[in-house]
Amino acid sequence: MSVELNHTIIHSRDNRESAEFLADILGLEVGEEWGPFVPVSTANGVTLDFATVPEAPITTQHYAFLVSEGEFDTAYARIKELGVTYYADPHGKHPGEINHNDGGRGVYFIDPAGHGMEIITRPYGGFAS
């Protein structure tokens, strides 16, 4: 059996809010709550399980999503429509811009819990997936 990432837990202040935020931007479905988790599944079968941790500090993480050009257009339009601040870089030095790294397009934005989210149309290094 080959090794695959199956799921990861993403800490949030409000699991439903964070799951719905990301699902709305990426055009994904929010699954039914299971225990303390609100799941969002990606096309490659990885589930993002959002968990509420209201009292504990949240360590900021980074999550990057590889999308098609059409999916990028839709997500980027949604980011702008919702008034979400976005950047061309992970350090937030180029607000209101996207990047064209590796011949594709990419954009960074922050989710309600403070995690850095990224959508890209080409993997880093220009490698096909």
C-alpha cells in the first residue's frame, strides 16, 4: 500500500465558521459534524477536520491547495466578492495582488482562525502532479 495523507485536524475558534469559509471559497462541500469535527473533503480524498479550540492558543499553519485555472478564477472571484484580504506572497507584503510563480497563478489569504491559506494553479518548481 502506498502512503497517502487521509486527513488532518485544523484548529479553529469556531469549527463550523472556518469550515464554511474555506468550503465557500474553494467550492467544496461541508460534511456532517462528526464528534468535535466539521469536515471538508478535497478532490484527492484528503479530509480537513476543523476542530474548535476556544481556550487554547492556535498555532498558525499553512495550507496550500492545487486548483485548475477555472477553479482559481472562481475562488479568486469569491475572495474578492467576500472582501477577503489577499496577497501575492506568504508574508503579506503584496496586498491586493496575485503571483505568477512557475508559470501559474497563486494567491494567499487568511482564514477566520488566522491560518494562511493558499491556492495555486501550478505546483512549486513547475512539477506536474
